[in-house]
Amino acid sequence: MEYTQLGRTGLKVSRLVLGTMNFGPQTDEADSHAIMDAALDAGINFFDTANVYGWGENKGRTEKIIGDWFAQGGDRRDKVVLATKVYGNMAADGDAWPNHDKLSALNIRRAVDASLKRLRTDYIDVYQFHHVDRATPFEEIWQAVDVLVQQGKILYVGSSNFPGYKIAQANEIAARRSGTIGLVSEQCLYNLAERRAEMEVIPAAQEYGLGVIPWSPLHGGLLGGVLKKEAEGGRRASGRAADTLADPTARGRIQAYEDLLDKHGVEPGEAALAWLLTRPGVTGPIVGPRTAAQLESAIRAAELELGEELLASLDEIFPGPGPSPEAFAW
């Protein structure tokens, strides 16, 4: 496994990030623990979760599964760079009490303590804002973060789903505060089929020294050989992938993608992950395996080298938007 610095920090993280969103809803605790053991054995040291994972009445369940795994010992916690998130409404019925969601100083303080309890640890390496909170000024957010850093409860702070201008705003305000580190990472939707982040988000992240952590690297399964699986009677596309395949033009693009990779003898899902590892500014994509086999495939992708010809062909099938402002102006 290769490692890199997380943005402008001295923190070394693996080029693959273990996403845990399926732990609980899709994968039971025993299998989740086995996947985390296998990830650690493979050298993956960067684990990502969120306080809301588990969903519905089981919000927080995923953090508890991770906490139970840490409690087994064996230096598990010491070896892991742990990232979780704050923002979501944690009420089981979806009806949040005032100040029990988003990024007020009060909710940040409350949410950190709740996550630490579920995760059975005394600190979080990378505490991430799951979404933009337009009602809370960054001066308040950074004041809350500074206190938590001083208390040793969090070490670094990242964002998720932020537009480029909010990354800039957050870090400009942080720069005016003595001792505030600002954002060091951004999790964004980014993959071969969804490249809009290249216009503003990724350039802003690079300018301010944030590591880019793409989520949904297979675009909801769309880039994982979905048409071949359908033809073989396997799992059918759902959600974002099914919506995309309903468009004949988009379906034709996916067929061309699968045909290209079949010609080169490369698995589609592994190629999609390997492509992200070639992109400027990318720390590592989040892989969210439901099974040990899916984790093994992701690990193979980290060792896969895509030739220049194949990369050029992928760009022809999935052209990026181009840089900003040229993508929408002269």
C-alpha cells in the first residue's frame, strides 16, 4: 500500500480510504470487523465514517461497530487515522430538536462527545463537516474547533460536499485566527462519470492545501461493470446508476466504457479506482465494501497502472468539463 500526506499536513494516510457506510445497514458486525481487519492487514490506515451512518432509527450504529472493533485491542486504534463527520440530524424519527444538527458551536460540541463515546476512543483524527451550514458563520465554527483541538478531542478538520468558494471562505477566515489550522481535506463526489469537481472544488482544494477524498468512486455501481452484471443475471442497477442507465446516450457511454476495459483485460471497478489515483490533488478514493471480495478488488486497483493510451480513451468516453473559467467562459 502506498501512502501520501493528507493535504498540507504531516499526516500520512493510505491511497485507499476505507468507507464504512455499509457497516450495519448492509454488512453485519462480525463481517464488518473482518473487513476492517483485512483492510489494516493490507496497509489501509485511513477509515472514514459519519455520526449518521446506520441511518433511521439506527443512526450511530456504524460508529458503534467501529468502536467495538477498536475495543478488541491489538493496536487497532493506534494504527488507524480515524475520520468521522458532523452535521446530520441524529434524531431517530427525523424530527431534530433545535440545535441537535448542523454546525452551531453547541451541536459541534455535543456531536463530538457523542461520537467519541460510540467510537470508544478519546480523540478523532479528522473531524469533517458533512455539509455546508449557511446559517452558522465560520467564526463560530472555528471557535468551537479551536476549543476541541485544545482539549485533544480532534486533531484536524475537513469538509465534505463544500463548493469551492466555501473552501476558500472557510480557510481565509481561519487564516485570520491565530493558531486555527483550517480545513485540511475535502470529500467530494468525483469519478469518471461525474467530473464537475474539476472546475472549482479541486482547484480550490489544491490552492488551500486540502487533500481531495472522492466519494462514490464507482458512481453508485455505474462504473463497476453494471451492464455485464445485468447480462449475466446479477445484481441490477439501482439509485443513481439506474437513473443514468435510463438515458440511452448515457447507457451507450457505459457500454463503450465496459467494452474498452474488456479489450484491455481490466475490471471496470478497478479501472475507475485506479483512474482516480492518477488525478491531481486526489489523496485517495473512499471504497465502501460490503464484502471481503469487494475489498480485495479495491486493493488490486491500488496496484493497477493505467497506460497513457487507456487513460486517453477514458477521457474520450468521459470528457471532463475543463478548467474554470474556460469551461464556461473564454
